Amino acid sequence: MVHTYEVLVDIREFFDQTNSIFQSGTTRYEIDAESKQKADSMAFFQAKSDHPKGTEYDVRVTRLLR
């Protein structure tokens, strides 16, 4: 059975490889998946697609929506 999960992804993007200046933010996704593990991985790949310059992605499934 497919459920809809709310997934938050913290994303960190470094501006330059030689220094430690970065931008960070959180993106919210609603993911339809059969399990929390699948929702987690689907949100990770979506975040990488939406933010290709990201260097760190922290994915967490926060709740079941439906």
C-alpha cells in the first residue's frame, strides 16, 4: 500500500572548494512510497536533482500524511 510521507532534507552547498563559506537550507517534500525507507531514498534523489551543487544532504522522514 502506498502512503504519502512528509520528508525534510537539509542541504548544504559550498561556494568554493578552497574555503568554508557555504549556504544551507531545508526543503520539504511530500513523497508517495510503500515504506519510510523508500520515501527516504526518493527524497534524497529528488534533492540531488533539485540542488545539484549540494555537498551534504541530511534526509529525515518526519511524518505520515496519508
